[in-house]
Amino acid sequence: MSFKNAIILLFAAFVVASCAKEQVVEQSANAEQPLSRQEINAFIEQSIQHTNDVFRWENADLKLLWSAGVRSDSVFALGYQLPGEEDLKTRFHLIDPQSGAWAELRNRLVQLIVDETNREFPGKNYKADDLLAYQMPKELPIVSIRIFSKNALKALRAMPEVRYVEPMGYSPEEVNFRSDAGCGVNPASSIPSADFQTISPSVKVPWNFNLHNIQQAWAQSTGAGIWVALIDTGTSPNQTKLQQNGEFNSGQSSGRTITRLGTYVSSWWPWASPDGPNDQCGHGTQMAGLIAAPRGSGGASVGVAYNSNLLAIRATGDVIVNGSSEITGVANAITIAANNTNVKILSMSIGDVFWSNTVADAIYYAYYSKGKMLISAAGTSLSWTSWWGVIFPANMAETVAVTGVKEGYPLVRCDVCHSGSEVDFIIMMQRRNSSNTSLTLAMSGNTPSYVGGSSTATAMTAGIAALVWAKNPSQTRTQVLNKLKNAASIYPSRNSEFGWGLINAQTAVSQ
């Protein structure tokens, strides 16, 4: 399907509550008709093609912004700042949005929305609690709130105290149809002997590990003492190798910790609570396996940093960060990981072709305020994004963008991988002449599953970074990143599609 055809078919998924609110808007006596989904999507298409960048809601005019709210769940993210604040993204750690002038500003903005809504819809008598939606990270000056009033949006956009106001729930039809993107994990029915090497104590090393000298790097580092935060779909409760009281410490993996959390609200009701850490997709379990699966027994596959600690947070239902609850879940997960003083690395094999200022704020907080290394996937194609370059948030300067390529030379990106000028590193994760990819843990048992795309490349890079940091525990993020660069195949040159190139893990830990 062409992008143009797909974009024409875009629509936003409705929750029960938002359907009711959309009817209220359209039944208002003075209401103009919102733009259709086709009209909204035509503008988005034109913007993406013109800028060759992810879509940003600040480029939308007032009517389109309001219409996108009407055509979704009407939940908006409102970022704010006190008058006179500059370059807030580097200073989030210096403010307290929960008190003083910051709290007063938040309350004033919320009350403005309440007043304008009741003015536009007399007789409804909305209160703040009726409009406030998801719980946002308390460290960040963001409020999640339902906005039905076009006049409220107009007033907010004119205020210097408002950094952004953007709909959180609007997403393309293709994304909604692929709401299970990256999900569906089954153990491999057969695994050619060429796709692994068995080492003690009866564990499988995926074929592509040796292309990056990962097994050779283990002579100097196995990731001990380093914490990696995995922001993904959680981990399976049935995979004992990712259980603290199971086999996470087994074989040659010992003395480490796995912590499982959940920030994603799968319920359609915005006031619902996060529903726990358990992976219902499979993608997070696979990424956790690539990063930190134990060097145990039973014939399972081993992770790159098999002695590292893991903080696995279920932040989203799948790899596409679309919809209010997933954006909120990811922002909260990043903030939790950022506040964990043990965590050095955040691995994020997730993203979207829409920029989210809410997620960006969380990344700024983790990067500038807490000094974390954030590694993000350059993108794995949907049918309508195969042409696309690097997606959000991998396109941010604050993240390390990674993509996958096929084995051998010349370098060719994997069948579903994205590439572009923002890419920093690449990982060989697909056979040259077949679709076989890397091996990792399945949802349960010892039989590995195959997994590919830039997701795999991202998790493996996070594991390699953990190896390097464990060897150099006192070094900074910049120093560790420089070791990865110095050990990359193209460095000191930089390729327009593949960045610094392939990381040699043995070289990186030896510096």
C-alpha cells in the first residue's frame, strides 16, 4: 500500500468516553464541523513530504488541532513553563512542578480550560476532575487533560507560558490495524545448526553475536554491576529465565537482579491504573532476552550482557507508541528509569512517525538531568513506512539511534529496517540470503525464538554498552559512547545511512 493511499484511510481509535464527548462537541449550538479524518491526514501527508521529518502538531493550525482531538479521545498534553524560563529541557531537575508558582500556573491553565469548556457548552458544569486524564510524571511540567473547546485551544496557543498543546490520541489507521505490531512470539519450530553455537553450560550463542565479537568480549566483561532499563511491553511471567526467583541467576549468571514494573494502562478508561509488568505481546520478552538472558542450561539463548541487572518496564502494548495511554506509559517509564540511580542505560525498541513532546520531555529529563544513555530503534517498517528514515524518538539528538543490517558486505539494511543520517550504529542481525534473524528467549521454555528489525539491533547495542560500562564503571556516558564509536567499523568517518558502523564489542571493552 502506498503512503498516500494509507494516509487517506487514517482514522483514530475511539474509547467509549471519547465517543460521547465527540457527540457533545458536534451537538453544540455554535459548533463548527471539525475536519474529517481524510482532511486531517491530507495535511499530515503534505507536512511529512515537505519537511521529510516526523510530524509535529505545532505545525498544525487551530482547526486541525481541534479536529484531531474531536476525531480521537480529546485528550491533550499541555506542556507549560513559568514566564522567563529558557531552555527548560536542560533544567527540569531544577524545578518542582508540584509546588509554588509552578503549581499555581498549572491550576490556572486547567481552570482556563474548565471555564472555556463550560462557556462553550453551557449546562454541562464541567469540573477540573471531569477533564483531567492521565497521571503524568510529577517531575515534568505537563498536564494531560480533555479539551473539547476550540476557544480553549486558541487561548492556550497564544500564551507564552504554554510550551505545547497537542492531541495524544490521534493515530493512523494503519497503526491501529497493526496495534499488535511486533507481537506474536512463538518458539522456532526448527533452528539450523548454523544459527547458533552451543557453549557451557548448554546455552545457545546466536550466530550474529560473533560478528560483533561479543563472545570474545566476555573474557573481559559480562555486564556485572550494570543496570539496563528496558522500556517495552514487559516480560512474560511464564519465562522463568526472566524471573528473580526463577532462573535469572543460573549457570554462569549470578548475583544480579531483575525488577519488573508496569506503567501502561491497557484499559480504555483513562482513570484506570497500570495493569502490571506482564508482557502480553512478546516483544519485551524477546528484547530482555537479547540484553540479559542468563548463561544457563537447557539450550536456551544467552543475552549479550548475561550478568547485567535488568529493570523491565511494561510501558506500551506494542512497539508503536500511539495513543494517549501508550504515550503516558512511555513517559512515566522513562522518568522512573531516569530516577533510578543504578540505571545507566535505557533501551527503547519502540517509536512512531509522530513526534510526542510528552515523551521528548521525559527523554530530556533522563538525558540532561540524570545523565542516562538512551538507545533507540531507528524504525521497523509498517507497510506504509518502508520508505521512511529514522523515526521518533531515535531521531532526537539525545538518543543513540541503531538499526539492523544483513550479514556481510556491502552493507545492506535488513528487510524491514530503517536507516538515515541520524543513525549512530548498526548491528548485523539478518542472514544475507534468508529471512533468519537473531535468536532470543520466547515467552516460555528453553526453545529460542527468532527476532529481527532495528529492535534487535537496539537491544544488542544496549547489551554491548553494558559490557563496556561494566569494564569501566566510573566512566561517564560520553566516555562509554566514545569507546563504542572508537570500536565501530566506519569511525572516524560517518556514513549517511549507517552512522559510525558496526560495533566490535571486544575492541570496545579492551580500550
